[in-house]
Amino acid sequence: MQVHIEILFIAIVTSSACAIPGVFLVLRRMTLMSDAISHAILPGIVIAFFFTHTLSSPLLIIAAAGTGVLTVVLVELLQKTELIKEDAAIGLTFPALFSVGVILISRYTRNVHLDMDAVLLGELAYAPLNRLTVLGIDLGPSALIVMGVILILNLVFISLFYKELKLITFDIGLAATLGFTPALIHYGLMTLVSITTVGAFDAVGSILVVALIAGPAATAYLMTDNLTRMLVLSAIIGSINAVVGYLLAYQFDVSIAGTIASVTFLAFVSVFLLVPKRGLLSISRRHLRQKWEFAQTMLVIHLLNHEGLPEAVNESEIAHLHEHLQWEPSFASKVVRYALNNRCVSQDDTQLTLTDRGRTIAEQALVQ
Amino acid sequence: MQPPQTNAISVMDLTVAYHETPVLWDIDLDVPPGVLLAIVGPNGAGKTTLIKAILGLVRTASGKVLIHDKPYEVQRKIVGYVPQRGSVDWDFPTNVLDVVMMGRYGALGWIRRPSKDDRELAMNALEKVGMEKYRHRQISHLSGGQQQRVFLARALVQDSNIYLMDEPFQGVDATTERAIVAILQELRENGKTVVVVHHDLQTVTDYFDWVTLLNIRRIASGPVQDTFTSENLREAYGGRIAFMKNR
């Protein structure tokens, strides 16, 4: 039982640690950079592994984070030449660094435990086996402690520099003129993302860590208009995804990281469809309602224009309405039903007459 | 009499180039304090680049810029900047008041958060531009004119001596244009220096008292009545301003 709880905690702490800087990556349209970082840190890990012969040394994190920042620098250098665009620069840089890592692994560590599966996919299920002991006392799974420290680091950095991060994200020009060095904040954030990625990498591998960084932040972006709330929501959504993903993975005995990433995507899709006001469903419902509202307005204006005139009898006859307005007959009768339901018009026999409500709507529409 | 005043902005021998293609060639420009100055010139004349160079936002190939006889780096607190409206992402999750508050960040410096006083200053600025009712409005729901007013309010809370504005009239309705002009003129009445990148030649004489004509080189600069001549305009725009003769 304790193992399950430990895995669950590792998943929650890892997800929220990734979800928080993810907000700034999403807002700065840099989520692909996190993908690049998560792959390019491989040579950093391998080289540090040569020296430490363990996957859980702090040196590993430092070396890998260094490679992560190097990736960002290389991408920006390539971009600055203006010979290629950012996407191509990213696409060139990280495979180059990643392949160095792959070659190093295949050449030198064939007989050591550093296998590609663990690197690419991570293995959350075995994370509790790797424990941190100090003076013979078991402090808990090292993944939990490492990610806990990284989570705190992220929280401290973002609460200290919240104002500065917000400013460079929204208006980098103003940030520069006001004397905040945007490059400093930018590389601070990139270092943080690199450290977070390396830490999370151990648990979920280099591919799925992107899901933890981008998914919750993109989901939260659809739900709020407030940056602070977006940060909090992102962390909460990340945690929920982790819990649900772990429970499902346990139930069906499948890869934990894979399930968490799938749940992350499903959570995004559900919010995308269902969130009030901005969700796809409420947008299409709103469009539909606007379409009928508008048709109803056309109808009442038509009736108002001919009201009390000799031709009114002809113009407001239900059976001939579609000819006057050049509507499909089925559409015309639907609009009439809609307007009747809304008590904008009333029907006596074959004739439509405006109600007071309908007349007000028509008059208001005309003065606008 | 006041003591003799230094130029608000002096640009000396400024050249800016992208890949050896000059965008600005050896610009000399003196902006006396307390003027409302329009920078005009055809597309690609380097108007925006000139403002950005004054603010240290683009690298210069030669020359220097002084703000009241000192480099920009030590004078940034007295310079307010209104960038082009299109230069930021209006889908950013924040509201009007928060954007205006960003104008206070320079005075606050690193890490310190805005206080109640900053909030009050932001509210006053919003009132000045007629946007106080919209303070809680999400910025993605603003019209172009409202966005421009928010940017102007953000510059006003900086309480600068010198304002640099990049096309504040771009894509705004007539009411907003009049409101912005009134604010610019009020700034000048209060002794501020206002430099505006401007597109509409028809309104230069009505709105501004100084004008700089730019087309990669500085064509002319001075009081509107002496400088805004059809001769200078022809030089700045080439043959493309026949309509000006009817004025």
C-alpha cells in the first residue's frame, strides 16, 4: 500500500512542478522548446553518469540543466542568423544533441544500467525502489525528494519574479525600456524549465514530460482570464491528471506515464469542448442562437415595415412569407415558430401580427 | 526666466542597419523640451526604428542618443514608451487595470509588488483616458481604440517627462483620436515632451507644433510652420504626395 501512495505522491509533485513553469511556456509560445530541452539533456545526463555511475546524483541534474540551457542558446543563435526560422532551429538542434547522447550510451554504457526505455519513457512504478538514505535513515523515494525540492524552487522563483515574468511575457519591449533585463529573466526561466525537465525525466521519461509541461497549462488557459488563477489551475489540473492517470494505469496494468499523458490530453479536450463561455459547445450553441435571433429580428422588422399598410395582409401571411423574404420554406416556418415561442409575433389564422415585444425588438434593431 | 534648458532628446550621427542595409543614415535630431513632435515619412522610412534606437531597443551602428544630456540608461525613469498596439498579445490572461499598472513596474524595480498607491495612480490614468469603467475588462475584449487608450494610460502612470509613442492613432475611431490628441496636448501644456510616430499628413498642422520629416535620412526638423513645407514633403515622399498641393 505504501508503495502506491509513494508513487501517487511522486506523480502529483512531478506534475505540479512541471505545470507551473508550463504556464509561461504556453503564454510565450515556447512549449516546443521544452520538448527540445527534454531531449537535448540526454548527453548531459550520460556524461554526468560517467563520473557518478548513478542516475540520482545532483551532478546529473546540474549537467543536464546546463545542456538544456545550451539548447536554448543554440536555437536562438541559429534563429538570429535569420537564415532559418525558430521551428527549423529547434528541429535541428535537439536531435543533434540527443544523438550525441544516444551514441555515448551505445558506445560506453552498454554494460551499465542506463537503458533507452527508461530514458524515453521513465518508469514511475520502480521509482519508490530508489531511496534516499542519510546516515542509515530512509528519507523516502529519491524521486519524491528531488521533485519536491524542484517544486519548491519553481514556486519561489515564480512568486519572487511574478511581476517580471508577467511583463516580459506580455510586452518584452516595455520590459526592456523599464530596465528589466529580459534576457536575464528569460534564461532564468529556461534554467528552471531545464532543471524541472531533468527531475521529471527520471519519473516519466523524456517524451512524456512535455505533456506534463504543456497540457495542464494549455487546459488552464482555456478556463481563466487571470494569470495567477491560471498558475493555480495549471498545478491543480496537473495533479488531477496524475492521480486519475495512475489509478487507471493501476486498474488496467499499463504504463503509468503513458496513461497520465493520455489523461492529460483527454482533460484538455473535455475542457476545450465543455468549458462555459469559451468551450466549443457553448460557442456553437451561441452561434446557433444568434442565427435564430437574427432571423427573428429580420422577421419582426419585415412585419413592422409593412404594419398598417394596405399590403400588410399579403406581406404577413405565413404561407407566403418565404417568398417575400427569399427564405427556404422550411427555414421560414422554423423562424415563425421561434418567434411565436418568444412571443414576438402572434398568429391569427393565417396572418402574423407583431406583439408589443416584437415591435420593441424591431424598433431597437433599427435605431442601432 | 527659466535657466537655459537642455534638449529633451539629442540624436547625434545615428546609423542603424540590418545586415549592412541602412535603416537610418546618420541622423541628427534635437528635440527641445516641451514640444509635441510628429515624426512623419513614408513606409520604411525608419520612424519606428528611430524611436526604438532612442530607447536602446535596437543596436546602433554608429552615433549616440542623449536624454537631457545623459544616456538613456540613467534617464529611463523620465521616458515613457507607447509601443505599437500590435506588438503585444492581447489574448494574454489579464485585465485592463493590470496592464496599466505595468507602467509602475519601472518605479517599483525588481521583485517589489505594486501597492495600493500604484493602483490608485493606475485608476487616475484610466479616468484620464476615459476607460475607468473597463478596469476589470479582460484585455482580449477591447476594441482597437480601447487598446490604444489602455496603452496611453499605461504610459501616463509612468509620469515621465518625455513620451515616445509609436503610431498611437493607428486603427482607432475618430472619437478616440480626438481624445488622444487632447491628452497629448495637455501633456505638452504641462511641459512634457511628446514624440509621436504619425502617418496622417493631413492632421500634422492641427495636432503638432514640431515635425521631423524622415526617409532613412533626416530630411528636415523644426517648427511645423517652417518645416512642413511642400518642398520638404516632396523630398521625403518623392513624387507621391500630389494631394498635398490642394491644401
